[in-house]
Amino acid sequence: MDIGVIGTGLMGSTHVRLLSSFVSGARVTAVSDPVSGEEVAAAHGVGTVHADPLALIRDAAVVAVVIASPADTHEELTLACLQEGKPVLCEKPLAATAEACGRIVEAEAALGRRLVQVGFMRRYDPAYLELKRGLDEGAIGAPLLAHMAHRNAVAPGHFDSAMIITDTVVHEIDVIRWLLGEEIARATVLAPRPSSRTRPGLQDPQLVIFETESGRLVDVEAFVSSGYGYDIRCEVVGESGTLELAPPAAVTARIAAQRGVAVEPNFQGRFATAYVQELQTWVTALAAGGEPTGPAAWDGYAASVVAEAAVESLRTGTPVAVELAAGLAAR
Amino acid sequence: MDIGVIGTGLMGSTHVRLLSSFVSGARVTAVSDPVSGEEVAAAHGVGTVHADPLALIRDAAVVAVVIASPADTHEELTLACLQEGKPVLCEKPLAATAEACGRIVEAEAALGRRLVQVGFMRRYDPAYLELKRGLDEGAIGAPLLAHMAHRNAVAPGHFDSAMIITDTVVHEIDVIRWLLGEEIARATVLAPRPSSRTRPGLQDPQLVIFETESGRLVDVEAFVSSGYGYDIRCEVVGESGTLELAPPAAVTARIAAQRGVAVEPNFQGRFATAYVQELQTWVTALAAGGEPTGPAAWDGYAASVVAEAAVESLRTGTPVAVELAAGLAAR
Amino acid sequence: MDIGVIGTGLMGSTHVRLLSSFVSGARVTAVSDPVSGEEVAAAHGVGTVHADPLALIRDAAVVAVVIASPADTHEELTLACLQEGKPVLCEKPLAATAEACGRIVEAEAALGRRLVQVGFMRRYDPAYLELKRGLDEGAIGAPLLAHMAHRNAVAPGHFDSAMIITDTVVHEIDVIRWLLGEEIARATVLAPRPSSRTRPGLQDPQLVIFETESGRLVDVEAFVSSGYGYDIRCEVVGESGTLELAPPAAVTARIAAQRGVAVEPNFQGRFATAYVQELQTWVTALAAGGEPTGPAAWDGYAASVVAEAAVESLRTGTPVAVELAAGLAAR
Amino acid sequence: MDIGVIGTGLMGSTHVRLLSSFVSGARVTAVSDPVSGEEVAAAHGVGTVHADPLALIRDAAVVAVVIASPADTHEELTLACLQEGKPVLCEKPLAATAEACGRIVEAEAALGRRLVQVGFMRRYDPAYLELKRGLDEGAIGAPLLAHMAHRNAVAPGHFDSAMIITDTVVHEIDVIRWLLGEEIARATVLAPRPSSRTRPGLQDPQLVIFETESGRLVDVEAFVSSGYGYDIRCEVVGESGTLELAPPAAVTARIAAQRGVAVEPNFQGRFATAYVQELQTWVTALAAGGEPTGPAAWDGYAASVVAEAAVESLRTGTPVAVELAAGLAAR
């Protein structure tokens, strides 16, 4: 399948590399990026570089589109894909605001068929999938609570306190909705004493509490300057037991009075398999003439609404209710 | 050292057994319990059974007292020990109310020397001690957050929702104060959808959030009908890393497509070493003519004030500030 | 790249599936198997089914060949690939006897370029690769010993005692040579009291001791009817520490007084990533016009010589020296 | 119970400390050591220091004796205890030679009652006990194999190659006999390339293979200069699963891209609980008027016979049969 990739920064160039060399049945035929487009195209043998991303979307040699450009371009580009009737895998967030996400949900609903998938790649991580399978099989009875942590080694330089929610916790928001199979109804952000090792003014870490429609509680520690590595934790507590992501471990070293394993330095390593599976599953479904089966526009919309409620809670210091637009097509 | 034990139920009879057979330099010379006193005395070769616990305290053959009778007797008995000038190890809670605890603190302060120790045995658990040592040595920099869980397999029949705080979470309250070396300033109890497998009306699990004076946040899951076993979790997150209690594991079994370890069924097994060390350290210090070095009356008082704030939060659904009496002698 | 697959049983059909749907740049254009050829071709959209595997090898629409037919066909088919000048990935063993493997080494050497790769897929397993990287970086100093175990849940019905070496331990033989970077010089097979739960007459488990040229010792437990699952263990002991494969674990379940993880039931699950990486790396190298970079004909030969020595030791009960033909082209 | 301790070096002074301060019902009333006797007595309030260890044994204020002096004194001292009719806990080895051990077995048998216990403290380690319990309950069916490792951080300066067996592996010899409940019939010592980081001439590590009477095989890695710490490994493989000592872990640290736990530096830490339990169980049994229940003189004798066979195998490079004297009283 011939794919065009818009945005070839860190995330987009990874997609180009994976689609070119590790995904069966895929080929990148065009890219568009004002900075690195030419270089990435050369590195991976991509034939066409479009200056205008809309031209890429209209390019007849592009059957499906991956969007990995800055968030504020997502709405326009995704709507253009819908207009062209081309499947689009859009990196999170689906759009810069929940309202904009809602417009995409409506536009796709008006088309009458699924074209949009949102890049919540964790749904393709083997460990999360095993956890989800256990939940669905009733291994621990009805879930009541979940505890999560999302830690990066060092905060990106451009991060502000709200981005810890919109760019980091947004993954947990999607995971909660997916694992528990219901919407989040309320968000509360608690701000502990911040780390002195990160940029002054950055509220890091944060402790976010989500309440689902049925009253389940999920606490999420977000700590983007944890210092020691990239670490994703998740334990779901049910009525008869718990399921927890086992910390990744390939090799145990016994050296110098320590027995230990290496911690992944970044998300690219931790979720390497998930990224390939996300793309492979997407390509395989589309190549067979089907619709995408991954996270839908509604998932992107719901995640954005919840994230905005959490940002509001961070600002005000009080719990904020999540208001999903009843009029939008449900999942 | 000749010791008298008041109350020989589950906890008190354990103390009699340990003091009689596993603590160097200790001997139980008298017990008092209206129900099981005679039986426990016979089982462990205790010479005297007092019908009146106050008589036990006054007994010249009793050098130090362990109190493990019901909570509402603690104040009177502890004060009696102070009056007799005898060291007393009182099971938690120090007294039935924070106010009563305060009176004990004042009475001991008036005496001018330490006689009271409160039975927060976790401070003697080897794993907690290693965690505390790591914190004190700065292994993870300044602590910012902590995540804890306290799970029992099955809720005791007499438990109500408040007791999940006063009898269960009270251990975490002491651990937080001890590990972080500061007071708790605020408590918030969140009530998720309760388990359908426990007694109707019991709010179980609970998610309790504590904020310390310096703004650190600690979340505690309390779940007394977890179904699967007794499980104590604790991870402290610092500015440059985290320290976490490793789940207890003695033998790994590979059987029937599973690799696993047994989970402790109850607190007696999980904290067996802690109970012995608590008593041994207490006896050794007293036998050397010193004062007790374990949790003080103030610790019992502070834990009770925090627990009462949490119970109030459970009732009202809002955060409750912890008000420690400024006039009382500080630790 | 257009690939023909000879033999579409358990292993060969897996290769067809992976090459068709999970390997970038690969396509299966022909298969040959007297039993399942038609069915597998239909399932994966393979255009041609050859009754004669030699016809598949000569098929102009086949650029490279995978051999997964019975071991006694490997020599003839691999030599035919060499004659056609086509790259061939041959499942282990490279041929039915060490002598036959030697003829393949010689034939390829006569050609003057590498065409043969042997299917020792463990060299592509991420955990083994991390272990090898650690060794090569000197993390534990010079290796002195290694301990390995290879356990299957249930012995295949056709297994005899020698096959536990030639089909099972042969993987460890290759791993030892690859990890330690030297040849094995001696093999000793010890036969403990066999399991009563497997077929009478089968010597299972076996304890195999290998000595390398430089005097390192490796013990390998082979137990193909372990009862509980598929489990691969490997610890290398060096002068300043050890490196060990961490047991695979995705999700930890706390249920019914146990904390555990699932054990893989079979090699397909345990080495799923390794199989894909083996094929992807092979296809990518060939598609770029290069030679295969994986295990060479010499590796297949050396593994067979060692396996034959071990089988001889199993028969005689004494250590047997490994005699590699000095005249054959070295690695 | 009033105890005399002969030999107050590293091991003996530990016994004095534990008996004085951590064992219920015990008191050290006399010690004897030409070097450190006075100092240890002063440190622990021991009343009498005997210049002559035989005088200590005859001392009326000594009810039971602990022997922790050099191995070549054990026979004479233990026999003296038997002559005095006093219970004796003798550190391993029971005597300097198997023949001497045999004389102790005979002397005790002639007395007609048990007085001797040998200091194989691992039988009191909680993890080994749980493993033994699992075996006895049939958790893994009939045992077939066991894999063990015994690693010290740094070899003691006075160690020679034979002492790696007689002082180190001797613990595994006892553990094998105890866990499997049968005698060892044959020993083979394999000598890999030795570590370059230890004393020249020291054969370290060694790989020892034991075969039991019923044909079970046990491999033991002994590596006294492992470099990284004190590490004891043991996995028993049965017909339907395996049981393995879980590596000790109290606190998991996530720091600097590593997730790890501390490895015990030495045996005192690893077996701290075992030493206390060994002494407590011994004292409790004797104080109740009973016989010692721990490892018997026969166990000390059998361990020495096996160790001597292993030393012979180390010397000759061939398997050596274990010949237990049929005439000696069985266990």
C-alpha cells in the first residue's frame, strides 16, 4: 500500500522508517515536511517530497496518509483526508482542541464510513494486550481501581505544565477508556511539591485522579523529569485480584553488589513493538479493503475532552466534570 | 525482664508467645484477659493471671507492660502505667480518640521521661528499614510522592468503613510520617465503586490521599477484601529515582504454565520478623536501663489526629486539614 | 523479494505466514509440500505449488529459498540452491549428518560467495542479543561458565533420546558458540533418573556438559517433558559478574494467594519476535544485494559435529571429543 | 540455658552475640579462645574465660557447648562433650576427616542418645524450608535434577582448591541430602578455565556433579571469587515442575537507568535468620529436656565422606564413588 507521511520529525521519521523497512505490504511514496522532508525521503528512498501537505493528500500515488506534523495542523489535514476519501492515521492529539476533534468526528460520521485512526499505539503493546485480555476474561472480577505511572527521564525543553497532561497523560486517558470500556466522568489534578531538578515553574510531577462513569477511580502519576528513565506502570485492581504490567526485563545482570536490569531510556524503545504492530495492523486491514480497526476519531475526541478537563483542574485546583457532546456519534 | 501482657486475643497472645520463646531476656510473668487469660497463661507457663488489669500494672513482679486489649481501654491502662512509672508498649491505637492520645502525651511529658511506645511494628520490618535507610542516604534525592497499598484477603466481620482508616490505614499514616520525617497536613478519602464481594454498606476499597506539611503527596489504596491475600506496597518517588518494597518471595514455583510465588495470607506472616524485632529492641533497651526508642506517644497521637481527619473526609467527601495541638510536646 | 518455501509443516507454514504478512519486502511466490502445500498456498495467496522441490528451486519466479522440509532432504536441496546460485535459508539441521553438512560448506566455499544461512533464530531474539552485547562490552569480564536449560512442556511423539540432542540441544550448541565466540571441544551427556511421566525408554531429562576450546564449561539441562511449559534459561558467569536471560513476563497476576506470570506454552510464542527478525534481516540484506549475515554453513556444520559427539557420549557414557575438519573453510 | 562457646573468631563470636542477645532462654556463661576470648567475653558480659577448652567442657556452669574452633580440634572437643554427656553444636565440618567424623558417630551411638548437632544452618533458612515443604508436599512430583550455585565475592586468603569443596560446597552437600532425602553416591569435579582475578593456582570456579543413590543429578557451581557478592542459588527440577530459591530482595531501586536490588555481601547477612533459628531451635529443644533435632553426627559424617570423594575427583579428574561405612549407625 502506498502511503504518504506528513511531518517527518522524531515521530514522523520513525513512521517512515518502519513503513519502509518493517511493515509488510507498505511503501512510503511521498513525504511532506518543511524542515526534514528532503533528508528523510533520501534516507528511505521515498520518491516524492511535497512542499504542500495538502498536495500530498491529493497525490494519486498516495493511498493512505500518516499525519505526524504539529498538533495545530491536524484538524485541517485530517479533514482534507476525509474529503479525499483517504484513510488517515493521525498522531495524537487528533486535533489541537476537543472542539476541533469534535468537528472531525462529525465530518467522518457524515461520510458514513471509518477513515480515521488515532495514534494511541499502546493498544498494540503485547503487555497491555495481555492485561486487557485478562480483564475481559474476568481473571480479577470487576475492576474497581487502577494505579498508573508515566515517567520520562528528562522533560522536553518546550514542555509546560499543561502539556504534561495533553502530551503525556493523554496516553493513560486512552488506556483507561480502552481497558475499562467506559468513559471518564471527572478529572482532578493534584500538584505536589515540584522537583527542583527540572525547569522552574514546571509543575512536575502531577498526580491525576480520574473517575469513570461507573465510579471506578484511577490515579496517574505523571513525572516527566523522573531522572532515571522511561517507565510505564499500570495495575488494575479487581474484586478478586489484580493485573499489573510486569516491568520490562530482558537480561538480569549481577555486577558490583547489584542484581538489576536496564530501564528503557525512552518511549521509542519501550513501545518499539507497539509502533510496528500499530502500522502493520492498519496496513493489513486497509490492504484487505477494510476499515481501520484501531482507536477511532471518537477516541481522539474523548481523550481531548478529558485532557482539557484535567488542564482546567490543574488551573483551578478543583475536580472538573468531563462533558462529552451527547450529539456526536458514539463509538 | 519480667513483663505483663494485658489482653491476650489474637495480637496479645502473639506477644506472649514471642516474649516467652523468641525474645532474648524477656519473660512473661503475668497476663490479664477476661476470656483467654487462663488458657494463654497455661500454654506459655505464665505464673499469674490477674482479673483486674490495673492489678497487673501494679504487680511488683511486672517490670514492663504490653497492652493489647480493646482500644477503649488503652487510655486508662497507659495512664496507669505512667502513674506506676512502668514502661508500656501499647498496641495501636494509643487511645480510642485523638483527644485521649493527647492526654497521654501530656501525662508522659509531665513525668519528664519516656515510658510509652506505640505498636507500629512496621518500623522494625527489614524491608521498610532498608527503604528508610536508602531515603536517608539520599539515594533518590528529595522525596516528592509515595504510592502505597494495604490489602487484606477478607474483611474482618466487625469492620465498618471508618475502621478501614483507623485500623488499617493507620499503619500507612505512621509509615508516611516516619519515612518522610514530617507531619501530614491534609487528608482526602475518595470512595470508588465498592466491591460487590464484601459486606453491603462497607466502603471497600478506599483511595486515601495525604498531603504532608512540605507539600508531598501520598496515595494509599486500602482494600480489606482484596480476595487474594495480604499485600503491602510502598514506593517512594524522589527527584532522581524511586525506592519500592520488593514483593516478598522465598520460592519461585514453575508449575502448570505458571511461574509464581505464594502471597502471604495475613499480617502475622508478612510482619513476623518485625514483631520479634519490635519486642527484642524494646526489651534490650529497657533491660539496659534506657528509654524505649520506638514510636512515641506523640506518634500515636499524630496518627490518631490524621486518622480522624481522614474519617471526617470519608464522611463529608471533602479534604480535611489535620490540626495537631501546638501546645503538646513535640517529638 | 520473491521467495519459495519448501516444506510447509509446522515450521514451514509459519515461515510462509510471516513472509507473507509480517516481513517488509517479502512475498512467497511458490511452495512445495506433498501434504499441505496446496492448503498453505491457498491460505496465504501463494501463486504456485510445485510437486517437485527441485522445480521450485529452479523456478525463475523464486529469487531465494527457505527449506523447512525433513532433515534428510536438506543436503540435496541446499546443494541445488547453490547450483542455481540462489540464497537459501535452511532450517536446522543444515543436513542429516555432520558429513553432509561438511559437503555443503565445501560446495559453498567452492562458489566463492555466501548463499547459505542456517535457521538458528535465537541469534535474533532481543534478550539473547542484549546478553551478547553485554558480554562483548565486557560487562562481566571474561566468561568462565554458562548454565542453560531447554524445557518443553511435552515431548513430541516421535522423539527418541538422541533427538533430544539433535533437535533440542542443538539450539544451545549454536548459542554457546555464538555467545562465547569459540568452538566446543568436548561433550559429555549425563543421564539422570528419567521422568516417569514421559514415554518409557526416553532418556529425559539429560544433563549435557560442553567444554570449549579455551576450557570454559557449559551445562545444559534438556528436558522435553517438563510438564509446565516452554522455558529457556541461560546464565553466563564471568570473572566479575553474571548475565542471565530474565524470564519472560508481560503481566503479573495476583490471584488466589499467588503472584505469578504465565509461562510460554511453546517455542512459537517465546521466539515469535526472533523468527520475524531472522526473516526480515535476511530479506533486507538480500534485497540490498548483499550476502546473508546470519548463521553460516560452517555454523550448521559445527553444530552437527558437536551434536554427533554428544549423541555418541549419550550412547557410551563417556566424554567425547569434538573433531572439526581442519580442512574446511573456517568461519 | 547456660552455654559455653569454644572458638570466638568470626563464626564463634557471632554465636556468642546471638546467644547473648537474640536467643530466648540462652546465656553464654563461658568462652575459650586463645586470641579473642577475653575481648569477646567482655563485649558480651560472659563471666568465665577458659584457657583450656576441655576445662570449659567440664565447667559445671556450662550445660551445652558450641564448638567454633578450627576444624582439627573438632574431634577431640566433640568427643569430650560426649564423655561429659553435654549437648554440643559443632560447626561444620564435624571433624577434620571423614574417618574422624565416623569415630564421633560411633561414640554417640555407643552412648545411646543424641547429643551432637552439626552447624548446617541452611536447614533453618525460611526459603530453603519453604522449598523443602513444597518438595515434600509433592508440588513438582518426583525430583530428577537440581541446579545450585554457591558464590562468594572474594576468596578468603587461606583458601586452596580443596577448601572450595570442604568449606564451601559442603553446605550444598548437606542441602542435597536433606532436600532429596537420600545419600549421594558419586561425585565428579570439573575444572573450567579459572578466573584470572583470584590467586594464581586456585581452581576457581569449579563445577561439581553429584549423583544420588537413586540416580538424581545435581550440578553445583562453586565460585568463591565471583566478584559481585554472596549468592546462593538452588532449583530442583521435578517431573511436573520446578521449585527455585527466589533471589533475596527487600527494596527495588530505580536509579540511573537501572532497576535493581542489592546483593548480600556475605553469608552473615544472607543467613542471618537461619543462624538465629538454628540456635533458638537448639536451645528450645534442649531446655525442654529433649534431644537436638537438627543435623546429626551422621549428617556431618556423610557430608565429609562426600566432600572427600569430591576432593579426590578434583585431584584425579575422574568420577569418584562415595563409600559410606555400612557398619555405622544409620540416621
